[in-house]
Amino acid sequence: MTVYAVEYVYAQDSDELRNEHRPAHREYLCDFLVEGPVRVLVSGPTPVNDGALLIFAAESEEGLNEFLANDPFAKVGAIAKTTVTEWNPVIGRLQEFAS
């Protein structure tokens, strides 16, 4: 598997929309914590940038992009921009997922 860092930038004025859909968004992410072609390793908001940072292990970038497109936040238009960057963690707890 390959590790990817994903940055979400939330859509402008999407606070209420995110608050409404946050439970579904978190449930969706939690469904992929253990096994599968895409695994959520860590996720959380970046308040200063009004977005979030998510770290995944995935069998392919295509599979990860499909996963991201099905995130409830993406489906309702709460995300203005998504940046996916392949990452190779060499030190720390995530190094076991590095390729």
C-alpha cells in the first residue's frame, strides 16, 4: 500500500452544511479504519486553514480518489478543494505503511 496525505479546503460559508453532515462524514471515515483497499490512518481538522488533513494507506490513487468522491462532505459540496500527495513516512508510527 502507498501512503497519501490529503488536504481538504472547505467551501466558503459551509459551516452549517458541514455541521449537518459531519456525523455521516465521520461514520464514513470510521468504516475504513481497519481493512480494505483504502484505510484511514488519521484524520482531523486544520482550523487555521479552514480544512482538514487526512492520511490514508491505499492500494491505488484511483481507489483513493473514488473513496474521496464518496465522502459525504464531497457529495454535498462542503469541500472546495482536495489535494492528494503521495507520502513516504520514514520515522514514526506510520512508517509501517510506507511503500
